Amino acid sequence: MKYSLSSVAARITRLAGIDTYDEADTRLSRLLIKGSAGTFALKVISTGFAFVISLLLARLLGAKGYGIYAYVMVWVNLLAVPSALGLDRLLVREVAVCQTQSAWGLMKGLLRRANQTVLVVSLGLALLAALIAWNLVGSSNSQMLFSFWTALIMLPLVSLSSVRQAALRGLNRVVIGQLPEMFLQPMVFISLIIASYFVFGKFIEKSLTAPWAVGMNVLATGVALIIGTILLHRNLPQTVKETSPVYKSSIWARSALHMILIACLQVINARADIAILGAMKKAEVVGIYAVAAKGAELITFILFAINIVIAPTIASLYAAGDMKKLQRVITQSARIILLFSLPIGIGLIIFSHWFLLLFGKDFIQGETALIILSIAQLFSASMGSVGLPLVMTGYEYITVMIAGSGAVLNIFLNIILIPEWGAEGAAIATSSSIIIRNILSAIWVYKRLGIHSTALGRISLRRN
């Protein structure tokens, strides 16, 4: 039996307990479902690629080599956040506004200034980080140092890619904007890993090393950036290409300040466990925990897909003062998130041993950490897109306070618990921070917006 997009959307909304109220609501639901479905599909593919990459690298590099790889990649991800200066998040909102208002010169000026600024800052941070690494590590651990230096080449590539992707999202090209990073980059990376296996293992009889693995990731990221830049150029309105740029640098700088603080704190909350674990424990422990953490992140991929699609919708509905429809959108998204996240989370908890066994016997030691992290991510899924409404409605400062408090708690608990309990301690610390941040965000969303952000929604949501 064949199904149209509208019939599939209707089935999903009925499963989530959602009703539509008028033609505008129906169009909005279809738009959200369509965008979410495309992002969801890409996320599934990307997650599958990430799983294959982790599996291949874990087996080819071993626990120690994979630990080094995971550790340096965490630092690149951390540095990529300040490199973007919050401009990637600002672009999603401002490009959409410029398109609505036909402010083509302003859009061109924003894109040009964002790319210039991000390039300069990312190159400066990469150079500074390379010098610091040399002073701290020196020649005592050459493999770690070379891996880190190689990974720093990726920093400007990743930062510029985030700007390009944000611009396409602002232009409502959500799926196209994610194709290079979520499909092309991992596909190229996997191809390079497989090719290197035959070159190293069959012809020169050497094992694959962490610096080589990082280098292949850099090459794949460069390919994705080139293709992504071409896609952006093709999707920009012709009037943007032909008009002269207009700049509002001071206004953009002020708006981006809270965005970068939020982004930095979110990355700290997401990666503090591995960073602190790597500083206190052996590389093998980091590799085992990194696999467990990656497994628990499978629960969040529908949350990721929904957030990307509904962000501009939340901003526009709030600006229009349509709080009833805003409540419905948030409730719809929260129910769909929980509907798809629940079976994934339960499956990871029940089959944690067999899941980790796929990566090798050494990784079974991360079973307890995987269960703890999965429980926390399930709780996060039940709360819906709880932090997004605050950012999209101008209450970024509240999100900064919540993320900052969570980061302090996360770091403190990791420092206290890791020496005694290792990977399990890191999982407890990270999970505690996730739960507390979600609860605080839900409280503030209700206090400032009168919106119930969880899957339960507002009791009086349906029409009388």
C-alpha cells in the first residue's frame, strides 16, 4: 500500500495524540513532519555511519588508539564552539528574518562577516592550541601530540561548515544543509578507513594509528565543506548575489554573545566527562566510556531532528503572539520525540551487554555506564525540546544561567566521582547534570512563557 506524505503525517500525529484545528494548523503540521522526517532520515543514516566508524576504529586501533582518537576529537569539538562565536546560531534566526523582509543586502553582509570572522578566529585558536599542546605534552607522548596537531587542521573546516549549514537552515533548506556533514563526510571517512586497512594491513604490514585516523577525518571534512559551499551558493537567492552587502556588526555582536555562551556551556556539559576522564584515567578507560556515551546518544537523534526543524517556527509563532499554537507545536514535538526515543532507550538498557560486545570484549566494561547514561537520555526525551523555546523567544540569558549551573555541577561531580569510580562515576555525574538542567528549563519555560514543554502538554490543550 502506498502512502502520501500527508497520510504518513496524519498517522504519526494520531499516534502522538495530536489534533489539527484548521487548514493553517494542518499545513504547519505537515511542514514540521516533512522537515523532521528528512532530518530524521539523515540522522538515522549519520548515526549508522557513526556506529560503523566507531566499530571500525575501535577494532583497528584498539582501546588505547581509539581512546587517543576520541580524546583529541573531543577537544576539536570543544574548540569549534568558541570558533563559531555563536554566529552559526544567530544565522538561523537572522537569515530567516532577512528572507521574510527581503533584506538581501543585510543577508549578504551577515554571511560575509560571519565567514570572515569565523575563519580568522578558528585559525588563531588552532595555532594557540597547538602551542599549548607542545608545551604540555612535548615529546613525552608523540602519538597523542601528532594526533592533536592533525585534528587542529579540522578546526577551521568544522567552524566554516557550521556557518554554511546555519545559513541553509535559515533559508529553509534544512535537509540540504545537513547533507554534507551527515551523509557525505562519514561516507568518505568510512571509504578512507577501509582503503587504509588494506594499505596498512596487506601491503606494508603495519597497523592503523590514531594520527592516520584523525588525518583521514580531516580529509573527509574538507570534502564536505567544499560540497556544502557549492550547495549554499546554488540555494542563495539571486538577489543576494547581485546586491551590495549591508553590515550591522555591533548589533550582530551583541546578539551573538549569549548564543556563544550557550553553545560553549552546552559543549562543556556534553564533553566534560570525556575530557576529565582522559585527564585522570588511562586512554583505555576513555575509549570504553566514549563507546558507551556514543551508544546512549542514539536515544537523542529524534530530539536533534525535531529541534532543527521547529526552532524558526517557535520564534515566528512567539513573535506573532500565537501562544496557543506555540503550545500545540511544542506538545506535538515532545510527544513524537518520546514516541520514538522510548524503544531505543529500553533496547539499549536491556541489551547493553550485546551492544557493547559488537565493539570488542574490552568494551563490555562500559555496560553500567551505558545503562546510567541511557536512563538520563530517556528522561531528557520525555521533557521534549525544553531548552529551545527560551532561546528562540529572547530569554537566552536564562538558558545561559541554567547551562552554566549545569556545567559547574557536571565538572564538580566528574572531578569528585571519576577518581573512585572511573567510567561509572563519569556517567553518574553527566546523568545528574542532564536531569537537573531539563527540570530547571521546564520550570523557566512555564514561568516565562506559560508553556508546558513536556510530552504531557497542557491539560486543556484540546478544544472544548
